[in-house]
Amino acid sequence: MKLKVTPGALRSEFVGTYGGELKVRLNAAPVDGKANKELIKFIASIGRCPKDAVKLLRGHKSKHKTIQCKSALIPLISECFE
């Protein structure tokens, strides 16, 4: 799943789509991988799966990220914003 991440928000949440990507705001600063850790934690909590079931495939230092999640709920969430 492709995401556009905006770090430094008041809370972590999905906010819509942007150029074919699901847009996510994160309650973490983009420092020392904190935003990436928050993204994995957030996706795992939404998908109701363990954190090790969520993998960041691309975009470790970019706002445009590609993740893989083994939860069946995540594709349903992305469909809600299309």
C-alpha cells in the first residue's frame, strides 16, 4: 500500500488520498526514525495486527512510503477513501 505521510500532527489519523496514495498524519517528529515507528504502530493498531506484521518496504527517509501489512482490514480502509 502506498502512503503519503505528514509527520508532526496532533494525532495519528488517515485523512484522505493524495495522488493515488492514502494520506496519513502522524503524531511523531521525523527524527531518528520516530515517524516510521509511529507509522508502523498506527497501521498495526488500525489493522488489529502485531507490529511485526507491518513492514516498511520503501521510503524510509521520504514522505512517500510503501508498506506491507498482513491484515485484511487495511485494504478495506484504503477503499473507503477512494
